[in-house]
Amino acid sequence: MAETPTDTRGPTEHLFARPQDRANRVRHAKLQVLYRGAFAIPTNFLVGGVVLYFLRHSYPGWILAAWGFATVAVAAARLELNRRFQRDADPGRDEEHWGLYFCLGSLASGMLWGVLCLLLPLYGRPDDFVLLTLVGAGMTAGALTTLSSYYRAFISYVVPFTLALAFVSFSQPDAQIAGNGALVLLYMVMVSIAAKKLNMAVSQTIELQIDNEALNTSLRRARSERDTARSEKWSTMGHLRHELRTPLNAILGFAQTMRAQIFGPGVNGVPVAMVALRPDAHQHAQAKLQPVAQRFDFAGVQRSGKQAGAHQRHESPHRVQPGAAMLAIISVGNFQ
């Protein structure tokens, strides 16, 4: 006996057309949060300008100029990347490359700060170590809020900056600077852990939002299908009611006509005596009509739609259509 294959999909994956659709939408939402924090890119440039001002008496001018030019170029490239993402990103496709590009931009910015830190033993003074330590702490805290939705982007920015600063601080003979390096390293570890936890919380929130949107869409589709099926049901019952009552009304009217002898002792050559054989033909037709009326004449049929309502408005107990008249004649012939 073959085993029934089990469904290994998640509780909401059946709401998506393809298994990867949910993953693509979740990734797109994370990238939207990530690129929405692009306001920090000009901030990185402005902070760099302030640092260059304070390092102008320590570092050579050409190094500061080259570093400033590289910072401007990286910031411009990242802003252009953000513009293209807002224009070209598609939530229905795999967009891993947008995250990769952003990580490369974050890595470039972090490495520029790391290069400035690695030059401290050559050109920096003790207060320059303190300056870059404060800048690194502030920039890392800012990255915690803007990059935590994409953990790799956070690591790409923070690790080159803080590791370079911690390394050059450990290499100094001054115990205070070396202790500063230890604090920088500890701070990097703690902030990375916090960023990971925040990334998990953001991911769960985004997944819950995507699943709720898919569930709402599924519920709206199911309600629309239910309403359509209900409308078709009432329309079908309205047609059925019309098709049953019309011939019964015809038989009833024909029986009344023969019983009242409206057209004389005969109807189209049919002797009245034929009706006399079944004097209760009228009662039989009325008895058949009553259950039909009881079963189909209720409020739902009254609301079944314009077509069923039109059938109901045009029904007449004495209106005999060709098909109904034929059925009435056959029915009377069966009374013999």
C-alpha cells in the first residue's frame, strides 16, 4: 500500500501560487526596509566631512583629499543604486542581487572608515583615536537601526570599521588606547548580537504581514466565489421554478376551460365527455402546483436576480406557450 505524500509546506505557503513566491515577497519587503534607510548615506558623508576637518592637522592633505573623494564617490553610487531599486525592483522575482549590491556599498563605506583607522599609527595622535572611537560607536549605533533588516549589510559595514579600529588600538603601547581597543571589540560583539535579534524580529514582522495580506486576498477571492455560486444557484432555481409552474398553469387553465365549456361542447374536436372521465383534473393540477409553489416560492428566489424576477412577473395562470399547450394536450389525453 503506497504511502500518502505529506504536505511539507508551511501553514500559509498554500496561499501562494508557487513555493518561492512567499520567499520573494518577504525578501522584497526586507529590501524595501533596507533601501528606505538610504537617508543615512548622506549622513555618512557629512560625518566624514567633520572627521576630515578635525584630522587636517594630523593626516597629510592628499590622504584626506583622496579619502574624501572616495567617500563622495561611494555615497553617490549608493544613492544611484537606491534610485534604481525604487524604479526597477519587482516583488514577484528573485531579487537577491539588490541585497548583494547594497552589501557591497556598505562594505565599501566600512572599508573607507577602516582605512582611516589603519592610518592612525602612522599619522594619528591619541585624541584622534578617541575621535574615531566615538565616530565608530555612533555610526555603528546608526547602522543598528537602518541596516538590521538585512543582517549581512550590517555586518558588511560594521566589521571593517570596528575591527580595524580595535586592531590598531591593540597595537599601541599605551595601555589606555589598548583598553579602548578592547572596549571597541566588546562593543562590536554586543551590537552585532543586538542587530541579529532585531533582524529576527523584523523578519517575523514582515513574514506575518505578508501572510496576513495573502490570507486577506484568499478570503476575498473565496467570498467572491461564494457570492457567484449563490447567485448562480438562485438563478438556476428561478429557471426551474418557471419551467415547472408554466406547464402546470397551462394544464390548470386548459382544464378550467374545458370544465367551463367556454368554447362550447368541444375543444378542437375533443369531446367534453373526455373531461368527464376525470372530473378531478383541475384538482390534480392544482395539487401538483401547490408543492412547487411551496418549495420554490421563498425569499431567496425573490432575490435571485433580474432574470428570475422577470420570469415571475410575466407568469400568468392562463398564458399557454406552444410547448406548454402541447404538454397540456398530452396530459389531457392521458386522462382517458
